[in-house]
Amino acid sequence: MLYDFKDLADDSKIWVYQSNREFKAQEVEEIKLILENFITTWKRHGDDLKASYQIKYNQFIIIAVDETYNGVSGCSIDASTHIFKQIENTYKVELFNKLQTAFKYGENINIVSLAEFQKYVKEQKIDRHTIVFNNMVQTKKELETNWEVTANKSWHSRYF
């Protein structure tokens, strides 16, 4: 069951999928339709899931499930993985590459390998105050408070 993202509980489980490139406006509209169709029929062992999604900066796709209504299962997670693999194939992007990290430079979002991120830290092109995207957040509340943060407030701090 598709709900408005803001109406989901703060402790709703989330998954952040980071694209290795920005989606074009037309692609965003198409992806919205794919996600809406998927979430409308997304189930856990035949039971509806109360879920939603957001696309941020045309580069991050976030799905959320309010597990106080019905929790996700292995099968429902597999179904969502299948949809994201489909999006990857259709739009020729990477959504599952956990060895890339995102940070802001001015208003631009940069996606680099962890090795490049470490190199930029050593070269002092990135510092503790650089805005990074902490895709390890687990809940809607964490998304709102700990997703887009300075590097010293995320797992990225280990590189300083």
C-alpha cells in the first residue's frame, strides 16, 4: 500500500539506493511510476506493506516500510531488490555499489570510490565539515537527522 512518505512512522525501516549518476528529469518520472506500481502491490506473504519512497537530488532512491503495520520478510526484500536491479538495467546505473561514497562540493553531489575519498581527505580537499551522505541510516528518523551530515558525524569520520 502506497502512503505519503511523511505519513510513515519515524521508526519505519528504510533502504537508500545511491545512483552513480544523476537521473534525468524524464528518468525520475519513469522511476516514480515503477516504484508506485511496485509499492502499491508490495506484500509480505500475502499481507500488504505500508510503504513509500522518495527520490532525493535525482540521485538517491529511498524506500520505506512502516513495520508497525506489517514487517518485511526475506521474500518482500527480494522483490524490492528485483525492482532495483530492473531500474539498474533499464537506466544503466549502479545502485548496489557500496564501495562508492557521496559528498557535496558546493551544490554539486560527487560520487567517488572510497579510495578516492581517502585520497581527497589526505589532500585536504575534503575535511570533517564536508557534507556527506550516510546511506547506512536505518529508519525514517535517522534519514531526517543523520543522512546528510558533516563527515565528522558519520561513519566517514574514520578517515580523518
